[in-house]
Amino acid sequence: MGSPKATAPEFSSAYPAHWVASWPLGVAHSITVRPIRPEDIDLEMEFARKLSKETRYNRFLGGGVRLTPEMLEKFTRIDFSRDMALMATATLEGAEAAIGVARYVRLAEGATCEFAITIADAWQGRGIGRKLLAMLVDCARGHGMRWIVGDVLATNNPMLRLARSQGFRSERHPEGAELRRVVLELN
């Protein structure tokens, strides 16, 4: 199953509609992936609200994070000239629902970006994370990044397997053994 490909023209802060992709998932659903928009704040809030404790713990590297209105605003107002945030959606019961989110932010040195991916519990294990990560890597390459990195709990084996399957190497984390850093050189 290949990832949807998009051609990456020069980035700007304008909404990058060229990164919209869709594909079927089984007989009952199709998935659409698109850059997040400010009006997605309610979808993002509902998505986060429905995550299990384990998924929330894995995403935020601990259980103590509570999403505030300010965080949700930050998560949905993206400066696409620097960063990327993709949302996977499906139509459920006649309404669009967020089932996955992948994002990267450019680090201060400018050539590296840090990524994170979260898939809704009911949708895990269906290849959505793999497609989102592949699209995110393509976006980072098109954005001129040299490296894409992520911090992963050492116990989050599904995420570590996903990163390895996409060519990332796993390294010791400078903050301790409970974390791993996954790194991909974008050449």
C-alpha cells in the first residue's frame, strides 16, 4: 500500500491545498488527509477528548497533559511556511470525524523538524499512521528539512515499529532511558 504522493511547490503561509489526499479503507470507509485549518478546532477537540488514557499518554509522553483552549488554537493555526499539521478524517454517521493527526514543527536551528502522530484508538492498526508519516516526511522534504525527529516512549512499541518501517533509526534519548529518539535524514 503506497502513500499518496503530492508535488511540493514552494511553501508559503497560505493553506497548502495540494497536500489533500484520499484513499479507500476497506469497503465501508474512505479516508481524507488534509492540512488542518483554524475551523478544525472542534474536530481537534473532539478527537483529543476521545483518546484513551494509553494513547494520550503515548502522544504527550506522560499522562498529565490537559488540552487547553490555547493549545487547541495553536494546534489548528499553522504557519505553513514553517510547519505542517495533517488531519485524517472519515465520515462517520454523516459527519466528518478526525481519526488521526500528524504534525511537525521546525526547530530553531532551521534544518530539523520534530514530528508527532496520533491515531484514534478505534482506527489504530489499519495503516493510517504509516500513510500519515509518509506524507509528513514528503512535506518535510518539500519544505527543505534535512532531518525529521521524534521523541517516543521506550514502551511505545507500535510507534517505534512504525518509525523503523519508514526508515527511521532509533537512538538513545538525551533525557533518559524511558524515551527513544527516532531520526530520519531527508536527503
